Amino acid sequence: MKNLLAVFLGLFGFLTAVPVFADKASAEQLARLYLDYMVQSSRQSESLWPGFRLDDKVHLFSVDGNVWLRQPGGEIIQDNSVLEFVNLHSGFTVNFGFPQYQGQAGVLIQLESPHIPFSSEVKTSDLPFLIWAGNGVHEAFHFYAQSEWRVLEEAMHFEGEVYPLNLEARFYRLQLFNALMAALLQPEQQSLQLSYAAYWLQLWRLEAPNEDKVGYVNDLVEGSARYIELIAGARYLSQNQTFLGYQQILLQYVRDYYQQQQMQGGWTAEAENIGALAGILLDSLQEPSVWKESVMSGMLPVDILLNQVKPVVPPQATHNAERNRLQQLLAYYPATQQKLAKLLQDVQDPKVPLLVMPSLSDGSSFIDVGDVRSGFYVVPFQEELTQAYLGMSSQFSNLNVNGIPLLDVSLQNYCEGIEAATLLPLGFTFQREGQYLVFNEPEIHGTIRVSASVVEGRTLYCAMN
């Protein structure tokens, strides 16, 4: 089996909130429910989005050393002989991969934890199950549909939140989401609510232009994938219903989905949820195939929806409850902001020695350090934007980093022979022994062979193989 791409999901917003049941569903029971959902959703995949074809894929479910699968047109079978080919060894609760099975392309869900988050009474029509299973369609859409979008090959793609972290920008995007939700659920108010949405979109772009620039790909990719996830769930619930019946079920499902999730704020959720609601609204206002072609050409669903809408300032309100909820949700902002500011200060401080290594981003993992949220961030550097990492754990040669802040640059002019590089400012204790730097700090330990030089008063250490 080749070309196995894994997507690792913590799904902390949902899975950790699910109780542990004394009478939990068996692995086989959950496998059969999930595979049934995926197969039925696959039959409709091309009507969900042009070019999204899942009905010719093998669907696999792996947990605790067992693998169940269903080939196109076949029955569910157990085939543990393929376990070694589909075991992703990530340590995450839920993983998605896309392996080949007997020459056929596949969609795999793997549960790393023995914990099954459903009782033996679970049904595929249950809201928590649909939310959980819908991630399979979501991730398959990323892999099998969006990989064909030419616009994504040419777009600037950074990951993570943009420094400086902006709580007010999060509030504006939350209000944009709220206005779109109101437009969807209150048809008699739709025109007015879309005008409010246009106002919040305009205000966010004025407040955070770098977010608008950097977040484009994330908004495009995640918004359309969440749209697919929601539409697939509603279609599953509305089998054999009239179009009107489907519309009613869709609205109820969207309402229930977001009441269950209760994660409408924050950078990642914004991209998914704003794009999803914009897409659902567009289905009722435009020919679906037309606006979807525009998305595949690079237009955001929310821009297609609101381009011709005149912004209207909504009535003044304090929004204290929402602001407080955002502050709680984003409680990591102050410490994380401080950590990013220190990284940028040290990288640009000529008094701080700089270690330059080949990029460490591939094969890395992340751990939270104190109140700092680990992961990807986008920061300004040398009049451009670039990728920063907090809490990264990785290894280069005999050097291990374990949670230290790092900066990636695609092209650098510090060290010959290294193009894409990771920059590590050495604002802490280390030893130099001949050609080697020796580290013995909690966040970094081991040795690395370097060539040393002084450029414009700054000590540079360039990693050597």
C-alpha cells in the first residue's frame, strides 16, 4: 500500500466532552455504523460538490488491532491482515489516512485510543455520531477533491494564527458568523442580516489586513470542507424526503450542530463555519454548480455571497457575554503573544547568536508549554510574513528540541547550502566545543556540528551534516 497521507485530529472540542459509558458500543458496532454512513454519503458525493467522487473508494475503520472495511458495491468485512499498512502510529485520538487497498483508493479512520465515545444504544441518526462521523467526509474532501484545485497550487499558504494575536478581530469574525446564522435561520430577516454580515466582514478586513491575506487559503479550504460535512449530514438524515423536507431538516441540523459544538469562536473554527454557512445560503440564492465553480477558481463563499450586499451598521449592543466567552476561549493569547514577541525580538537582535538549520517542520509534533498554545503561527519578518512554531518537538542530527520557539524562512541569506531554514536564536546557555554546539536545557539538548562566522556583528552558527 502506497501514498498513505495521514490527517491527525485531536477533536478536543467534541471528543473530550463525551462521557465514558459503562455499556459502550463495541468496536465492530461502531465500525459498521461509521462505514454505513460513509458508504451512503459516498453515493451522493458528486451531487455534494462537482468532481468529489467517493463511491469508488474503499472505506476502512481501524481500532485496537482490528480493521473493518467496505469495498465499492461490497459488504462490510474484517481484514486484519492490512493492519500493518494502515496503522498510522500517531498517538492522536482520531486519525484519517488515504491508503490503497487491493489497488483501490481508500478513506481510513483510525482510533488510537481504546475509548469508544458512544454507548451501545448509538444510532447513525444521533447528532453526536453524525458530527463525529462527518469528519470522514470532511477529510476525504480535502484529499480527493481539493487536491485538484489549481488555485491552491499557486496560493501563498501559511498555517496558524497571525501575530499580533487580535482578540477584536476574533470578535468581528464571530459577529460575521452570527449574522450569517441569523440570515439562514430567519428568512424574513435575511436581507438585513446579510447587510450586517457585510459590515462585520468589512470591519474585520480593516482591523486585520494581514489575517485577511494569510487566512485566504484556510478560509477557502476549510469553509468548503465544513460545508460538505454539514450538507452530507443533512442529506443522510433526509433520505426519501421531499426537497422541502430536506430544507427543514438541513436548517434544524445546522442549528443543532452548532448548539452541540459550542465552538463558534477562534481562528480555526471561523474559517470552517463562516465558509460553511455562506455556502448553505448560496445554495438558496444561486445555482449551486455556478458558485462552486467560482470557489474552485479561488473565490471565497462569503465574498460570492456578500459582494453585491451594501454593509449596514447593526444596532449598538454591548455583547459582553460573547466577549467574555471569547476571552475564556482564547485565554492563551497573552502568554502566547509574549512568547512570539520574544522570538521575533531575539531573531532580530544582533547580540543574540543565531543557529541556522535545515527546516525542521517535517515530521514534527507539538506540546503546550504552560499557558502558551503550541502550534503554527504567522509572523512578520524582513518585510514579509513567515512561519513560526511554538512548542515544537523535533530532531536534527544529535540535537533534540522539545518545545522551543522557532522561525522558518523559505529562503535565507545567512548560510550557504541551506535554502529553507529554521532559525533558532540562542538566548540561553550553551557550550561550544570545537565544531560542535552542546546544549543541556529542558527545551533543547544534544549536540550539533556547525560552522561559525560573524556577519555584521552577529554570531551565526550554520548547521553542517
